[in-house]
Amino acid sequence: MGKAVNIQSLFEQIANSNPKAFQLFFDYTYSMLYRYTNYFVEDSELCKDVISEVYFYIWQNREKLPAIRNCENYLFICARNQSLNYLKTANRYQKIRFEQSDPDSDMDIQELCESATPEQDVLDEELKNIIELTINALPQRCRLIFFMIREEEMTYKEVAEILEISERTVQAQMCIALKKIGIVVKEYQNAGIAG
């Protein structure tokens, strides 16, 4: 995020009540914000409501935008706070889906399972499902950290700032996630060899 579009420049234009800049900002950040918010709020429609509140908040407070130094972190923090407010009110928790729709995803399952036959395709799909279940079984904060680092390509420092935890905690949570996923993949591969 922030590579193709200069968010800081957009923030300055939005602060001057430029609706076109706000629309560009919305279009550029919506899908990322949806995936992030969906880690807190599982229901698709409610997730969209939370995101609408985030954009409404940003527009209502647009005069403060030029003073923000890290635009991406600000957006994540707004989304996190709005999601937590929703969860506090609704007292609901969610499971996270592991999406492999992004071909540039760091967790490239295709490399784990080079398919050549229809039978292998079935096994590949089975492995993806097993990994997804493993990620869903992680504690909420661990899943969220995994998402932020693996899918959103954020640094440990950025994640620590957004979640208001130490970098050491972020590192420990990532180690837990990767270790559990690694164990499951190894068990799956060993079962395939034994079968």
C-alpha cells in the first residue's frame, strides 16, 4: 500500500474538502481495509458498515489529516478502533478466512504442492483447506498479526505500533503461527508418504 498512490498527498487534498481525492483514497484502500476489518468482524455486511464508519470518521476529521506522518498506520488504527468498538457493542467474535486469491501472497501454497494430475489437484485443495483451518484455529491476535505481516506485508514495527504491543510480542506470535502451520504441513506430507 502507498506505492502506486501517494496517500499523504491525497490526505492534503482531502483536508481541503476535495471529494475526488477522497474517492481515489477510498478506491485505493477499500479492499485492503475490508480484509483487515474482516479479521475482527466476520459478517460481510457488518464489516462493510464498520468500514463505512471508518471512512466517515476520516472525512469528518479531514482537517487533521495533513499532520499525520504515517498514513497507512493511521488507517489501520482507525479500522482497528472502529472494529473493537463494534465488537464491544455486539460482543461477537469471528473466524478468519485464509484467502489465497492474491497471486503475490507470501504464503504461496502452490509452491508447496506442485500439481500435475487431477488426483494431485484434490490433494492440493485438501492441503489448502487444512492450512486455512489451522490459521482459523490460531488465537485472534495471532491470526491478526499473521494477516498483517503475510498479506499486508507490514513490518513487525508497524504491526507493534498499530496493535500497541511490543515488537518482541509480534515476533513471538508469528513464530507460533508459522510453527503450527509448519507442523500441520509436515504431518500432511508425512501422511501422504505413508499412504
